[in-house]
Amino acid sequence: MPNLKIVALFVAALFTGAAYAASPTDGHIANHAYVNSYFHFEYAWPAMLKPDKLPSPEAGAQGAHAYMVPLFSARQGSQPYGVVVVAEKLHIAGPHSGGIQSSAEFIDRMAGSLRAGPILANISRSQKKGAQGMVFDKLSYTVSGKPASVMATQMGDYLIVFKCSAPSAAEIARLEGSALALRRLK
């Protein structure tokens, strides 16, 4: 009978571990990094930023926006600059779309929706490779002369999207570098 108890404990431990990471919002802050146990990644934000309160587990959008889940945000003091990290569910059809299929398509759609003018300028699209080989599709632009970007990489059936804004080119480079340093956990 002792073997049966050990097997039962082992099975219970397996189910407990599987139940823990049941939601994209399963994230916490540890040692100056945002750690998400659902997506198995760690994001260390630049020291110039202070994290905002993490979204509640119920923060996943409902209804027409059920494909987007806020994960993490941090800002530069009281300034409107910083980073917002969201998870975008792939393949969710809407009334006017068959759903986003990839990070490249996501960035292409965003680029197609922007119109250069007196406020929005320098719109460009590129692709970058992260520190662990993850591919990020990137859209760069300026808003009233201040740099901004959107970077997306695919993790399973989701895109992890970084929306960055900064007061200078050097600071946007730090924000983008922190996204590219996204670390997958085992």
C-alpha cells in the first residue's frame, strides 16, 4: 500500500502544478523582473521605469476585445513614457477580420492603420532577433517628435506585444533592448 500512496501524491502534485499556470495573467514581480508562469518568460524592465500595479486575474478583456490580455506596465515617473506588455490571442475571428495569424501580420496591420502627418511621422517596419533567438516584428514611429515602437513575438497561440514610448532615442533604445532581452524560462 505505501506505493499506492506515493503514486497518489505524485499524481496530485502533477495536477497542482498544471492548475497553477492556468491563465495568461499568472504573473508576478520578483527581483526587478516581471515573471509570467503561464507563458514561461521573464522580463526585466529598465531601471528608469517604475512598475504599475499588476492587472487583476480578471483583467482579460471581455466581449469584442476578449483576444487581448494586459500583463505588465511601467512608466517613467509621472511622465507619459514607458512600456506596456499585453498578450494578444491569435486566430480570433471578429466581425471584420479572420483574426491575426502571426506577429508579422499584427505589425503589418498596425502599420497599415497609421497615417503620417504633422503629429505622426517616421513610420518604419523591421524585424529584430532577441537575446534567446526569439524573432520580434517591430513598428517604429514618432509622435509629436518623440520616439515610440510596438514589438511583437509569438509564444504558442499568443503574441507578446511590447508598446514602448520615450522622450529620446537613447531611452527608446533601452526600452526596446529590454524587450529583446525577454528570457524564456524552462
